[in-house]
Amino acid sequence: MHFRSMENGRASFPFPYKPYDIQEQFMKALYSALDQGKVGIFESPTGTGKSLSLICGALSWLADYEEKRRQEATALLQEGEASLSASAAPPSSSSSASAEPDWITDFVQKKAERDLVSKLKEEELKRKKREERMEMIRNNLHLKYASKRKSCEEDEAFKLLQLSKEEQTGTSGDQEDEELVVAEYESEDESKSKSRFFGGEDEDDEELVEEHVTKIYYCSRTHSQLAQFVHEVQKSPFGTNISLVTLGSRQNLCVNEEVRRLGSIQHINDRCMEMQKNKHEKQHHEDGAKRKRGPPKSVCPYNKALALQQMRDEVLGTVQDIEQLLKLGKETKACPYYSTRLAVPPAQLVVLPYQMVLHEATRRAAGVQLKGQVVIIDEAHNLSDTLSCIHSTELSGAQLCRAQSQLTQYADRYKNRLKAKNLMYIKQILFVIEGLIRVLGGKVGQNPQSQTTQAGTEMYTINNFLFKAQIDNINLFKLQRYFEKSMISRKLGGFVEKYAGTGVTLHTHSSSNKENRRTEGLNRYLQALNSNPSSTPVPSTDQQGASEADKVLSASPMMQVEGFFLALTNSNTDGRVVLQKQGTLSESSVKFLLLNPAVHFAQVLKECRAVIIAGGTMQPVSDFKQELLFSAGVKEERITEFSCGHVIPPENILPLVLCAGPSGQELDFTFQNRDSPQMMDETGRILSNICNVVPGGVVCFFPSYEYSRRIISHWEASGVLIRLGNKKKIFQEPKKANQVEQVLNEFSRCIQRSAVDSSGGVTGAILFSVVGGKMSEGINFSDDLGRCVVMVGMPYPNIKSPELQEKMSYLDKHLPHSHGKNPGQALVENLCMKAVNQSIGRAIRHRGDYSSIVLCDRRYARPATLAKLPAWIKNRTSTHSSFGPAFAALRKFFLEKKQKRE
């Protein structure tokens, strides 16, 4: 791919205020990386304005790149036209050395020039049209659509169904359940023809296939992080003249209350797809086709082509986050989910969650094209784990039995209407599912909750697992294609929803006794599952109180089965299959574990013009490069690194490593020592001393939920908790994610109250949290909320976990050893220090902030461990072998800050 280089870079960047020096450096490095098509690893601590630097640096490059392309195209066009007019003069009669006559050579040359000129003119025309259209949208002119109104909706239905991978086959006749029966299937060996639904789209639908302009895809982990980024764009100098689109799942973007309240993402997706299909059928009937018998089918009132087009234009015209999109969707009666997808091709900046960029099938379904584009992955400190999680998948024994039962009855019910090819593939799917049930130690066709299995964990390579399950003779690639083309998972979901009485009204008036007899086994089976004392009966889907577990139980598990089949098509060395037997078949599971995330990341790196991997704490970078970039075939020269310090002055941070407590007890929180009463008591004494001198909020991180529970109950018994409570009000990280907001608000209010009135002796609050838990990422403890962060012990992952052991041995085998350490051991240390860096980075959030960081464990004093701290913390860290000097430094730090404020 040819990259035009804007040699001199940029001297200055548009910015809402005077940028810090490190922001200037960040933007220049980013501009250069994008321009040269590099893979950039950018580290900028939180609180240094990373988002704004990303926005202003990347969008400045995009503007310059577009301008440069425009100028080059104009110059080429002029050159081509000049050359054509010059060659219009009579050719010279000098004899040619070539065997072909002059006039042929001349004609071929002129034709090539003419083609180039017309191509350039066409591109110029398209670009002008795009710019004019954007100008009209921004000026809020009412757009008149010259395109045929009647067929507009039909075209739109085609396009939307295409985007959602909903390839439909035409339905005929008035047979009941037509939509549940898989259409006649031909494998790729037999046919290359397209389905009738999208037949002949080459010329006629050309206007539907809109060209993707050069754009930047920005992705982050959570929707709140994406919303934050969009707000930064709104505040930036580009806020008014950039076309930005936020993508999300149906669960996040649906505005149809009837569908939203279904709760589970699978239910929402299935219902939405069903309404799409009903809409197309309805149009088909309006055009004179005979309507099938049965109740009228509901279509989505928010899915009207004109409304979608208008909303798409509004989305492109003004920058909006998900909340604003939902509000706009309700006001304009248009679906934000489909409007945003229609807005992707002309958008310059697309904001979306990780999954939509990093997972190929999701990427295709969302209409995301990476060829020649720029991808920025933010909050990427856990990118390797994220890739592994997205591509790992698990199936429980209960799900396998349910899928087997449902698919058997589906095939039985429609055996006379299914073509031979379909029956063959359905039998193959059943054969694989039954193999998976047997490999878990179960028997097919019996209740999984009453079947006992021998507890234990086994690990297999993919090939060995296929042999063990006796399914090695099945072509999983062909099965995968069948899943994709026939949409059997969705059809089966519709079948279960219709006949299993899971909150959807049964079509009793069109069901004969014979039909009821056919499905009574399925009903009985579901009732047997629900009659288990540990689970509650499946409630109707419009009951708000229905738990997620019940909703999952009522849905068809075929989608998950399909995902597991896909995972088994990975290369033998890239993954492992874990068999976990838990006593009963229903609780046992078979899990695919991806060991080589680079295999899926390689495609993104190959297709994109440039990839920027950014985060607040990217250290340690070496393993990251080795595991994700070099393994994906990226050469060292394509990688560029940028790391900057913090904007806070050195005196605003006090990182301390404590090797011993107040009574001289050595701090060694290894697995063997951390449960001793002496160690727990010493930790209590350290916290009591800290709470005496630190104003406002203290956040204390424990290495695991289990250890946090044990140490707090020990303190409760020994009276330490009461002593702590006299100085700071005690808060604990909640078990449920939906309670985090409430706990944080109360924590914050308590600190604000005690800042105004500390007459009761309480000087603030202390929050007990867990590394890698709900409070260690994405939550800011700025200013008084986090004046001191205490890290108790080192949060090493569970070394006994079979998954981690397998990953370690995989790395030892496939990656080079460095600094005398094997890659597996390095992985464990890096996982630990990444978690520490994430947690301690919560405290300093802006230039004027100040905080202390106390690392309680003598192991933090090791040079190799200190080296893995972010540079801006490492350079200011002091190690103390006794508690006295460390405590004196802490007291002095806060005394000075108090005097400065007064």
C-alpha cells in the first residue's frame, strides 16, 4: 500500500487550550505514526489529557491527509488532461523500434491516459457530492430525496438485512411455520449462486453500496469510556465539523420498549431480526402477493427507511453520544441501531466497543471495513486478555442437553419439510453435540441435573479433543458454513420461543392435538429443568424482576453451540479445550481457551493503514510486543513507541515501598504467610497509622476477594475495624456491579461532609477494594477521594489454574527467553504488575492533584519489580526497610500540602 508522507509533520495542532508540552509531543508522535503507517504503542498516564491529544493529533492528520489527496488528485488530473491534449497533435513519423505499429502503441497509451483522467474525474465528482451533502446536512437544509420513494423502503430493507447477516430465502405458499423451516441448502461445492433474496444486486444495488471514506476507528472497553471520549470530541476544536458515529449493540441502542424489556441480548437480537423479516414480508404482500394465514405479524415502528435516512443525516451532522442517540431516536421515531450503521461509510470518526473491531464476524455484521483505515485501541493495557476472552467460549452440560433436545424435536417436527441436505447437516450437528455430552461423562436424552460425573479438570489440544469426543470425522468448517448460511440457530430459537411456552403466547388456535403431542417432550423437558429446587420457574419475559439466569434458560443455547463449533476450527496449536467436570452433568462444562491472540489480531494489523495501541499504563511493553505484534508477523521497524511522564510536579506524589510494619514484622504476603494472625494484625496497625495522618479518602486494595473477606473478618473479631471506624467511615466494594455507583456516591458524600465538619473525629472514609475488581479500573479517585492508595501484598494470578499453566507452557514453547527468565514466568509477573499499575493509577487524575501510594510488601523493593512500575511513579518511589521513616515522610507530605492550601 502506498502511503503519502507529509514530510514535515505539523508545527502546531488545534487545541481547546494551550496544551502541555507532553501533549504536544504526544500529538507529533501520533501524527508521524499515522502518516508513516506504523503500529504505535502510546503510553500517557491518566490525568495528562490523553483523549484530547488522541483526538486533536489524529483528526489533524486526517484533515491534512484528505487535503493532500485532493491536491494530488487535482495535479494528476491536470497532468492527464495536458498529456491528452498534447498527444492529440499528429504523431511523428519516426519509425518505432517496437514490433507494433506506432498508431497501436499510441492508441493504447492514450486509452490508459483517458481511463485515468475519467477515473480521477469520477472520484472528484463523488468527493464533491459528499462534501456538498455534508454541508447541506450541517446547514440543516431539509433534504429532498430524488430516489424513488416507493422502492426506497424495500432497498433499505435489503441493506439493513445485509448488514445484520440476515440472508433470507423467499417464502411461498401458506404453510404454517414456514419461517421456522430452514431453506433448501447447497454447500459451496455444489453452488456459487446467490440466494434469491439478494439476486442480481451487482448493477441495480450499486447505489446502496456506499464507498467508505478514509476514517479513524476509535475503540475502548466500556460504553462509559466511549461516551467520555465523545464528550471530549464535542469540546475539541473539531466538535462542529467532524462526522462522528457511535456504534453499539442492539441492547444499548434499541428504542422499541417492547423489545428492550426482553432484557437478554439474545432475545433482543432475535426479536429485532424477526421484526425485520416481518417488515419485508408485509411489503411483499402489499405488492400483491397472497398473505399467509395466522395472526398479523408485528413490525418495528422505528424501522422506516425515510426516518432512518433522516436520523443518519442528523448523526453525521452533529456529534452525539449513545444517550443523545437514544433521545434523538425516540423523538424522530427512528432506530439508532440501524441509523448509525448506515452512517458508517461516510463518517470520519467511528467510536465503537472492542468486540466490533477485534472479532471478525461482529466486524462484518456491523459493516466495519478496516482496509486502509486507522484503528486506535484505547485502554489497551489488557488487550491480549481481551482478545483471548472475545475468542474463548464455554458450554455447560445443561446447554448441550437443551440444544440436543431442541434440535432433535425440531428435526422430528419438520422432517417431511426439510430437504435431505438439511437433514444431513442437522444430524451432523446432533452427532457433535452428543459427542460433547458423552465426553463430559453424560448420557444423551436424560436430565443433566440427575446425572453425576467424576469431578476433575482435563486439558486437550483441539485435535486430541476431537479424537476423544469421537467427532474427528466431521468437517467442522462445512458445519460452520451451514450454521452461517442456513441460520439454523435463529430458526431453532424461533421454534423454542413458539412452542416451549417461555413467555410468548402459544399459537394454540393454529395448533392441532397432534402438534401438541409432538412438542410435549420439549415442554416436559423444560419443566424438568425448571422443577429443580435450585432454579426458579421461567417467568414471562415482560416481568421486570426476571433474573438473567432464567432468561438464559428460556433461550435456545444454539448460538453458544455455534460459537463453540467455530472455536474448534482454530489451528491445533493456537488453543486448548478444557473439560471441567463438576459433579453433575448440568454444571460440568467444555471450554475453548485461545492461547495465541495474535492469530486474530494479525488480520487487523494487516488490513489497517496504521494501528495505535494506547493506554494510561502500558508497562511492561516487551511482552506485549512479543505476544501480540511479533507473533502476528509485525516487523520491528513498523513499531513505534511513545511514553510520557505525568503533568503533576514531583512533589505532588509520594510512592513508598514498606518492607516492615510498626512493630517490626516483615511484610511478606506470600500465599504461605499472608493468613498468619501476625501479618493481618500488622496490616491493621499500618492502616490505623495511615488513617491518622491522611485527610479525606483512603483506598485500600487487597489481592483477591477471598483474602479481603478473611482479613476483614479477622479485624472485626480483633477490634481493628472499630479503631479504623473511629477515624474513617468504612466502605466495602459491593458484590454486585449495579451497586458500585451507590457505594461511590456515599463514599464521596462522607468525605465531603467530613471536610466541612470533622468535629465527630471522623476525617473521611476508607474503601476496601480488590485488585482487578469493580473499583480498580475506569473509576477515578481524584482529589479528596483518593489521597492515599494502599496496596496490600502482590496480586499474583492463581498459579494452580489449569488455564494459566497451559498459557505459560504455550509461551515457554513458542516465545524466545529473555533476561534469563522463561516467558511463562514473565507472564505471571507482568499480569501482577499490570494489575498493580491499574489500581495505583486511580489516584492522580489532573495537574493539581496530589496523593500518596503505599506498597505493602517487601517484594516490591526488588529492582526487577520496581522497573515494572510506570516511569513517573518509579522515579519518585522510596523504599523503607522500617516503618518509622516511611510514616514520617507520609506525615510531612500531608502537612506541607495543608500549609500550602492555607
